[in-house]
Amino acid sequence: MCFPTPRASALAVLVCFVAPAALIVAHIHENPEFSPIDEAEHWDYVTRIAHGGFPRLGQLLQPATLRAQACRGTALPGFNAPPCQQRILKPAEFSGGDYSYEAQQPPVYYAVTVPMRFVAVDVFGMGDVGGTRATGIVWLCAGLFVIWMAGRVVGLRPLAIGAAVLLLGSAPLVVYQEASISNNAASIFAGASVFLLAAMAWRYPGRWVVPVLAAGAFAAVAIDQSNGFAVVVASVVFAFLSTCRGDASAPGAIGAMRTFLRAWWPAGGALLLGGLASALAWLVISRDLAIVNPRLFQAFGALRTAPRGFGEIVREAVLMLGPVTDSYNVFRPTPSSAAVNLEPVVNEVLRTLLLAGGLAGLFVRRRLWYHWMGLSSVAVLYLGGLVLGVGLLLSYDIDPSLTGRYGMSLAPLLALGLVAAIRGGAVLGVLWAVALATFTTTLCFTLVG
């Protein structure tokens, strides 16, 4: 099913493995400093797990993390750090005091990254930070291949899937996140995995569906709680499809509801239950492990200086509509003027294409699975951003600073919805041209500025 012809096999290898690996390797090589998106804190989390420990909110970073920050630096103007040669490094000498505030994240990404990091560092001899970053190659290639499999399960042509995969894997923000140490590096994989399980449950129903989908949703949310957006979309799509499939002759409202639940529960309900159980479990565990009150934690002090309230959340949530564009990303630390001018164009094209795929269902009479998936994804991106923002405001008393990367788990759904909705070989050819141009642009400006 996945490789119907030798050409399809070759295409899958190129777009799922060769192209994304090349982009990530180039980005890691050209960006030696830590990313300002809390990369040092994420690396500290991974190394604590590797050494048999577990971070707690409020702890100071490990001495090795402080040393790496002092010697590598952080790609953020104004970031203060003592000299690399200084014998004793004190957390107070670093911007923000260097607390382990990413201990608020669930542990699955970090635990799975540890053995991959061991292979990169101890088998291939890579540096500690570079080897940990290189695990992003595995996360992205695995995620793109899962997208390929999901597309084949729902009957999409290999050529159409290849365009979606290359477009998604070449997006500057995706490459930036995958080349950095962050649990956002697993978002593409998590969202694609949820869609693959949902597609298989719809096409091959059976007793396996409830436990497997519940476990899959639990794992996706345990990687990063923002991956719950993909779980919600899959569950909502099952609700629409169950309504279409349901027996309209069931007597009365109660009978209709029973018919609906009987069709929706095995897949949609299992997904929602698994994701909710994971989110609640980590909420309880993280609050129990924390050694400080999150609402008073001084590491978040900078996010309490700006106005914060529901009005700011309504404005910030708009950025969620750009899950592979509307967040901080750079081609390289000192980009050329051409890169600075071209990057907004690339991002705007990507943002428009994914939103077009998501909103395609508004312009047809007979809505199919990809129409419901696209419409649900767009709605969940914005409404989910509001829920996430309110949750962060209430939990931490901070400006949530919502950005597109929080919705990255929905990018695979939007990309597949885009190629499923297009019609005609000429349109597919244009999409391939855009995907190739995005890949070329990202690679060139990463390497030559």
C-alpha cells in the first residue's frame, strides 16, 4: 500500500528522509549557539533523564548546562553569560537566573530522545549538544513517513503526498524546531501518528481500535500537551463522519443519540478519553513535583511585565493559524538582506496554502473527510489557542505569548487536507514547484545567508 511502484518508493525516500535530513544537518552546522526558545533548558531536561534524574519546576540548571551556555552562547541579543573560561559559574550571572522552568513539560519526548542521543554521541562520536540536536532528524523523518503512510491509507496518490511532505518538511519554522532541542521537535510526528491511527480505525474497524487509539492519544499528549489539538480534531472529524454514517431512522432524540455514540465512541471517544487522561495525569504529577508555586515563579517574571488578560489572548491566538510560520525562526544567526526580505514571502505562501487547504470545505456542497478535517483544524487552532492561553494565564499568571508552533501537530492534517482537496494535474504541478522552491530557498539561505 505504501509503495505501489518503485518510483513511489524512491519518492518516499527522497521527501521523507533525504531532503529533511539535509536541511536539519545544514541548520545545525550553521547555528552553533543555543536557540533562544529555551533550548538550553530543554537540553538540561534531556541530560537529567539520561543521568537517572528528573527535573522539578524551580530547580537551578545543572553546572554542565551553565558551562555549555557560557561557551556556546545563546542566539539572542542582550543575553548575558559569564566568560567560558570562568572557573565557577553562578546561575545569577546568567539572564533569567537559569532555572529549570521547562520541567513543566511532560517527559515522553525527553525519555525517548535519550537513547537516540546515546547513539549519536557515543556511537557516532558527535558532541553532546549537537548529538542531541541530531535526534530531530529522526523525529522529523519518522513524522514525515507517518504522513506518507496516513496519506496512502486514505487513498491519496504518492505524487500528491510527496508534495505535501516536501512542503511541510522544508518550512523554515519546521526545520528550525527540528534542528533545536525542544519537545516541539516531536509535534509533526505526534500529529501525523494521531491521524494515521484515526485513518486506520475508520478503514479497518475492530476490537483493536479502542485500546490502540486511547494509548496513541495518551502518548501524543504526553509528548507535548499542545498535541492534544490533533486529538481533538480527529475526534471531531469522527463525530461528523459518524453523523453521516448513522441510522437516520432511529426513533426519537435518545435513539439518535445512542446511534451516534455507538458509531463515534470506539474511535472518537477513545481518542478524546486517552488525550484527556494524559493531560490530567501530567497536571497532577507536575503540580506535585514542583518545588515553587508556578504563579510566583520568578523565572516567568519577564512575562508578567506586559499587559495580560483575555483581550491579549484573543489577539495572540491569531498566530496559531500559522502552525509552520508564525513563530520565531531564522535561516542563520546573521542572515543576508536577501534572506531577511525573502523569508516573509516564503512564510506567507506556506501560511496561505495550509489555510486554503483547511478552508476548502467552505466552498463545496458535498463535504468529505478532508473537508471536515480542514475546517476542524482551522477552528481548533484558534479556539484551542484561546483555551491554551487562558490556561497559561490562570496557571502561571503570565502573558501566554501564543505562537504558531503550539499548533504544529495540526500541520500534517492541514497539509494532507490541502493535497486531497486540489483538482487537476496543473494545480499539483504548481504545488510541487512551490515545495521545491521552499526546499531550495531554505537550504540556500541556511548555507550561504
